[in-house]
Amino acid sequence: MGNRTKTAWAEKYEAGGVRDADFTSISGRPLEPLYTWEDLAGSDPETRLGWPGEYPYTRGVHPSMYRGKLWTMRQFAGMGTPDQTNERYRFLLEKGQTGLSVAFDNPTLYGRDSDHALAAGEVGKTGVAVDTLADMERLFAGIPLDRVSTSMTINAPAAWIFAMFLANAEKRGIGFDKLRGTLQNDILKEYIAQKEWIFPPEPHLRLITDLMAFCAEKVPQWNTISISGYHIREAGSTAAQELAFTLADGFCYVEHALAAGLDIEDFAPRLSFFFNSHLDFFEEIAKMRAARRIWARAMRDKYKAKNPRSWLCRFHVQTAGCSLTAQQPEINIVRTALEALAGVLGGCQSLHTNSMDEALALPSEKAVEIALRTQQIIAFESGAANVIDPLGGSYYIEKLTNDLEEEAERYFRKIDELGGVVKAIEQGFFQREITRAAYEYEMALSRRKKFHVGVNEFANLGQKLEIPLLEIDESTERDQVAALLRTKAERDNGAVRESLAALKTAAAAGRNLMPPLLECARRYATLGEISDALTAVFGSYREQPFF
């Protein structure tokens, strides 16, 4: 390159003329027209990038990455009754999916039974309804739980949903040590973004540390938390906010576990993450690379973990639901393909690809098959899995990675000044930051500084929808409520009352709640009954409004 500088080249760039466009990332990050070695001055590749499978893991958590094993293709699925969802799981496994991911309906996510007054009209509409162990038995009927990795996107009632999962495996003679999978179980991001909680933060955090301790001993292959930035991003955050707030939540979980007396080497290797892959291709790749580096440094240097497995930021990626459009839904296939490729080039361990019709309804079989085939084309046809971290060393990627890392560190300092994650939630810090970012993006769209193809540009006005949609019939709710009433009639209700009383006693006494929750599940106590028993001890939570 000789002694030429970017400044000298810039004179020709300016003289050549620049079109009138918004040259910022989707997060509003100003972008240079060209990145060179000058942008990485003072950055040592050996210490900042390293090697795949070695600290600081910028280039991947495994030495062989996808040459050794492809990511798990885990399509998120759940609709209607457990029997209907079981059919979808079998369909996906037959089509080549390699892991299951359970989507629950809204009543279940809030810890309410299907016959609760507030569940009316919502049962099975956005996921599968699970009220008791009987539903868990139907949901996974005929599926080899000891051979298929299972992820469950559940948070507030995660511990007792997991107890039902364990009780089902137990009834089938499958040892807990054979079970592999992930429980989302990330309550902090609920207060920040998704708003599905039951208790105040501290009791929920206690349940999480109880589950960490239980699984470290009894379910060693299970990932006890999937610390989630996905919903933070869906709420409107920038890439840097998603990165910073997600890792800050992770640090908070680590600190609570340590305060509860857990050994970091017992629980840290089973922590995992869940990131959004949005449409700004390079920003998303850089975000994932920065996440690995930040987490490794904090776990090694701040929290003094000695085992390299405790330093690994392993993560699942889902393509961005908020990027999908109801208009011209077929072009969502293109959006999803780009987002999925970014997840792969970012080094994900598992991946979900959204279906083209998800802005309109739960995915149809045809749409979900196309979404799965998208992953398979990336894996087996694109060549993206042939080389480890193929964009590593790109001036642009490395500068973006550094910039995102620095912005995240500024957020960490601000959160510490506010007294930590829980205090920042209580003061509305995260909520205001996300609201501001979401507003700025919407203003950019309305002013046509940013474009959403088919919506504010290249719209086909008056075009009729031509794709079939999946509909959840009203009979689904009647069937689910009827199944719940049958279970209540057939179970030993005296034993249920005893198990719920024992749960309340353990909650009040500060004992680990997983054993009594498992006993409640075995007795076919309902999700709502367990929620009510714990609410009687822990109380409920109402968010303070912020303006």
C-alpha cells in the first residue's frame, strides 16, 4: 500500500460524486465509505482476534467450528394443543431438523391455566398450551428425548415447566443425565422488554439460581439459561444495546449465583445466549464476535473462572421477526436468508429461521419447510460452513467489532453507576433507552431515510394476499380446557394439595425449590396452581410507569 493514506484516497472519492442516501447502519451507526488498516491502528490481531477455540474466542468457540459439527437447526414451533404441536415436531424432524424448540402460548408464558378467565381467546394462539404433566406427555409422545436436543422458550414459569419436562422423562425411564437442551429462563429481559413476569425480580432470580444448582448435580447436559437479547432487539433496541443489555443480564445472573454460594465452574459452562440476527448483515456478524470477546474477558478476569469452558459465549440465533412484513410476504424469504447467513458467519451454535408468513400468522407447514430449507442451503450449498470465520481480518468487520465492544463497555459503566441491572430496571433505564432507539428508527422510516421494501418503498398497493395461512380454530381452546378438566378429575387431588403446601413451605424457608416443584409436577398440579402457590409467598409485580 506504500505510504498512501485514506485521506489521500478520499479526495478522489469526493470528486467521484456520492448518491443521496443514508449511509448508516440499521442501528443508526455512521459508516465510513471505506475501512483500511488505519482504522485498526493499535489493535493487536494476536490478542484481539486470536484463534478459533482459543481465548478471547472472537473467531469462534470451537477450534473446528462447522468443519467439525454444523450448527443445530432448531425451528421454533408450537401451536394449539400438545397433540397438534407434536404433529409439527414430527414433520420437522422428518424434514431434517436436528433439534426441537418449543413455543408456548401466552397464558402458559404468564403461568396461567387454559381455563383462567384471562386466558379466554388466547389458548394455543401464539404457541402450545401446557397446563400439566399430561400435556407434556402428549407434547413429546414418540419423540426420543435422550437423542433430540430440546429448547423451551419459557421464562417466568420456567422452573415448573421444566419440572413437568423432567417428570415426563422420568416416567419414560429416561435418566436426567441423558437430557440435552436449553431453558430460556431469562427473567431480566422480561422486565426490560417482553413484559411476561409473575413475581418481583428477586424471587425470580432465586428460582433461577435454584435451577442452576439442581441441574449442575442432576441434569448436567442442560443449559440452565439462554440469556436473551432477541426480545430486547425485537422491542426496538440497537445492535449495541442488544449486545450490552444481554451481557449485563448475564453478569447479573453470574453474580446472583455466586452470592447463593454456587461454584462458578459448576454453573458457568451451562450458560448460553440467544441473539437476534437483524438485516444489517455486517453489524450483526460483528455483534456476535464482540459478544464472545467481552464475555470471555469478564469471566476470566472479573469473575476469576479458571476453566476455559466457563469463558465460552455459546449462543442460539433467530432471524429478526420485527424485520418481516405482512406486505409481499414472499420477500421475507430473502430477508430471512440474509439474516441466517449472518448468524452462521457470526459463529452461532444453533439457528432458527423465521417463516415468510409470521407477520400474519403462525407458520404454515409449507412456509416452515422453506425456512428450514434455507438453513440447509446455507449449510450444504453456499460454502459458508467450509472456512472458519471467513470474514475475520476484514478491516470493516474488525472495526465494527471493536466499536460495538467499546459501546457495550460504556453501557456497562452506566449500568454500574445506576447500581446494577435490577436497580437500572427499577429506574426504567433500559426501557427508556430501547424506546428512544425504536422511536428514532421509526422516524427514519417515516422520513424515508431508511427503507422497508414493500412498505415505504416498492409497495404493491392493492395486491391481494396469495399465500395460505395457518388458522387456530376456536375448538382448540375447548379441547384444551376439556383435557385440563379431565386431568383434574382423574388425579389424586389430596396429593396435589399436599405437594402445593410443601412447595409453599419450601419457598418460605428458602430451600431449593426444584425438588418440591418436581413433586408437584409428578402429582399433576397445574401450571396455574403452582403459580398461585408461589405468588402467595413471593407476591406479584407491577411495573412502575416511566415517561
